[in-house]
Amino acid sequence: MSSRIAIGPRQVAPPFIESELEKLWIAMPRAGGKAASASMTMRAIVANLVAVCGSDQETSRAMEVIGNVIGCNPCRVILVTSEPDIDPPELSAEVAIICQESETCQRCVYCDRIQLVAHGIMADNLPSLAAALLVPDLPVVVWWPKPPFDRKDFLLFAKHAERMIVDSSGYTEDDLRALARFVEQSRRMGVAVGDLNWGRLTPYRQLFAQFFDSMECRDHLAMIGEVRVEGHAATGRLLAGWLKAQMDKSGHSLPRERIQLIATDPAGFAFRSLVMTCAGGADTFAVTRANDCALEARATLGAKTWSNVVKAGCQDVGKLLTDEITLSGRDAVFESALLAAAAL
């Protein structure tokens, strides 16, 4: 269930955002229709969530996603629409209180929503303005729905964040390499990087890794002849990078020339298949997208073949974002996979 606006929105001059929000909270109705003080409402905040978008349409889509998040992860939501190439220069702000029913306590959770829109040179003010609106002593999560690496304000937003969330599903190879460079830079900045696309790949990675729970299958890791990955450009490359990084770490090196990346139709499934063929071609391990809601794992060792079909629907962005907000610290497996993918 998406969120709804409980009260507002109200246009406000940027210097008066906090005071106007407090007025909204004081005006919030309670049971019986009487006004209540802010302390009598469920004003829940566990993190600051800043979504940085490049158009009104992108911002609207981001708000739809966030509307499915706040029930599980109540946040101060700061929506930033930055359009530096549009004139005349302009900066506007809007405040509202939004709510969503919580699945855990079956009550409505209420959160601040601040929307900042800037055109032209006024967009240069957005990183510092958003930083001034952060609730102190709470995690700061910055989410970029689109590739941000060619934006001059990218690092300005990043320096205020504990966690930077991107979605590499539609990335080009150059975008993926830019993300890998930022991950290396982020270690010095003290910001962790999360990728919603990495979350989407979790079922595929888990299913493939289960092949090698048995000693019989692990013995075949030293005999890899070829790995073939079919999927969207960044998705397939990231999955191949994960396999290479894990193989290299285990002592069974996977040379780049043994990895075949096959780009699929961008309109189709992001992932099609991951197939590992051992030398000689008789022994194979494969995870394949069977249909919209199922994956098939199939292994062939000599005359023996076994398969397993599991449910694996496509996770929506709201669920992936919810999971990312709850995480803290760096994901070493993701980072090693990304760096390996960028080098393929």
C-alpha cells in the first residue's frame, strides 16, 4: 500500500521549511477531530532518505516507490529535483506530512516530506540545502534512481551520506565502470554503496552457489572450460564479476577469456542464464530464468542430471530499497564483484 498525504502540501520559502513543518504537525488531527500536538502523533523517523532526481517525472516515480517504504522504514523524506540546464534560475520548496499503514504494528506511520526543486544556477544550492534539513544523529541515505556519475553535484551529496544507493539495472558498461571507480573512492569518504540490482541478483547467486555445497561438485571448479552469462549489459556483467571474484578468492582462478557475456534485449528479462561448462563439455552447471516467476537450476555430471525449479518473482524497487535502507556498513562481496565486473 502506497503512502498518502495526511496534511499539506504547502509551498514555503527554504529558510522556513522547519518551522512550517512544525505547524503542520501541530495542526494534525487526532481521533475525535481535535488538533493534537506533534508529540501525540506517530512521528517516526529512523533515517534521512534523500532522493535526487533529474526531472519532475523522475521525482514522481521516486515518490511512488518511497510511498511503499515508509511503513517499514519511517524516514524524513527529502525529494530533490535538480535541473541545472533549465532556465530561468529558480528554487522552490514544499512541505507535507505523509503516512502509510505499517505492516508490523498495523497503525499509520507519519513522516516528513520535503520537496526541493531548482532550475539553472540555483541547482548549485541543493546539496547544502538538503544537508541543512537532515535530522541529526540519524543515518543519511542518498538514493539516485538514474546514473549520477556525470553530475557535478554527485560528490557533494555523497559527502553527507552514510549510504549511497544506486540501481545499475539500466547502466551501460561505462556507467558500471564509473560506479566501480566511485566505490574505490567511497572508502576514503566513509560512505557505503548499495546497488538495488545486486539485490535482484541474490536469488540467482544463491541458487548457483548451492551447486557447490557438495564435495563432488566442488571438485569440478578446477575444470572450468567456459562460463556463459546472458542478460542485460550491466546485470550480466555484474553476475559474471561475482562468479569471477568468488572463483579467484577460492583459489580456482577464472581467466577473463573463459567468460562469455551475451547481451539480451533490454525489453526482456534482465537475467536469462548463467552456465558453467567444464573442460570437455560433458559436465555443466546452469541457472536459467524459466519464466516470469521461476528459476531452474540444472546440473549434469556425466550420465547424471538433476534439476530444481524455485519461485523467484521480480522484486519491486520498493522492496529492494527497503532492504537497502536497513543495511549498514560495506558489502565486501558486492564490491569485489563490481570491481571484477568493471575489469571484464
